[in-house]
Amino acid sequence: MDEAEQPLTGGNASASVVRVGGTVRKPWAASTPAVHELLEALRSAGVDVPAPQGRDSVGRQVLEYVPGRLAMWSPRLTSADLARVGRLVRRIHDASEDPELTAEPRWDVAIPTPDADLICHNDLAPWNLILGERWVFIDWDGAGPSTRLWDLAYAAQTFTLGDADEAPDVAAVRLAAFVDGYRAGPDLREALPAVMAARALAMYELLRTSDLAGREPWGSMYRDGHGQHWERVAGYVARHADVWREALIQQATDR
């Protein structure tokens, strides 16, 4: 007897995602062959990501189901937790520098990045990190060309600077823990404050312009409050750039 399908919730950009036993089933897209090859390349390099398992009888992509809870629904991550996530992001980036892909890449990148030189997840955020016996980033469908700085800026911001009401000095300690876990060098640390603000603003602009153009799911997300959230966060990150810079440079000096 076929196992029952259980709808999975929590994502914004993936429709019709279900769990079937120990697998996740989701729509097959033009980018899927390259995404699955990227996952296999990362696994071969020792990075723990969901194992791709081909297509099912109705044409959906099949991926390993990773048990656990999303980081966005978990208790607030400690500085040690954030450093662990930073280390995981670093391993992903290092393993993604030159993946061997035989499929003709047809990536589906929501926010294209000029001068892209790395294949990135492009949404390394608390809503895509499973915490359990394994800590695993899921939902790789938006993977594609980007840069280490642009992807790190987004990850660091979403994990540590996502609350525009938090005191900047408190958030800065969390940011420093994440970036220290990543083992970022001086150039990355110096560039991050401005790029984090630019990346947050780019997310807001994606939502705003998608609402005007009727592009989904981004348009609906804008109207559901995500636009307002990202507008506030982008302003918060930009206003306190000096606080972030001081914390990141001080952390590097103290190491």
C-alpha cells in the first residue's frame, strides 16, 4: 500500500510539498537536474544535505526527508549555535566552489548577482535550516550563481539581524558569533555591513516589484506582510552599519 502524503508547511516559495514516508515530494522544475547534481556534489564533499532520489511515478522530485524542526520555530539560537551555523555555511561555500555538473544548468535564481563566481543556496536562512540530530539546510531549488559575500551577507543577516526592534549592541554580539564561526577574513568583515544592508533591500525590492508585476509567490508574500518586514529590516541594518562593523572588526582583533 502506498504511504499517505502529508502536506509540509513553513515554506513560502515551494508549492505542493508533501512528505511520503522518509521522503519529500515537490514539483520538478527546469532547475531540478542541476540542483540534484549540486546536492550530490556537496554530499561527496562531506556536506550534510538532503539526498536526492530522482523522480516519482507522477513526475515529482524525490528528496530525503530530514527529521527535526525549523530553526525559525526553535528557541533563540545561542552564540555557540550561531557559530555552528556559520561553520556550516562556510563548509557549503568551500564545497561549492567548483562542483562537477553534467546537466546543463538552468538555475532559478530570484535575485541575480553581478560577477557571480560561486554556486550558492541563495536562501540560507532560519526558515530553511532543520535542527535535530543533524543540522541541515533544505530547499535548494533557488540555488545558482552568486558570490560568497552576497550569500554570507544574507545568511548572517537573517540569522542575527532579523528583528528591527532588537537593541543593535545585542544583535551585534550575535552577528559577530555567526561571522566568527564562518572564519571570515578581514576583507569579508569590512564589506559585510554595507552588503548586508544591500541584500536586505534587494529582498524588499524583489517583493515590491513582484507585487506590481503579479509575480508569484513573491507578490502574495509582499501583501501578506513580508514586504513591510523587509523594508524595516533593511532600514535597521543600514542605520547601524557602524555598530556591525565595530563588532566584526573587534571580534577579529580579539581572536
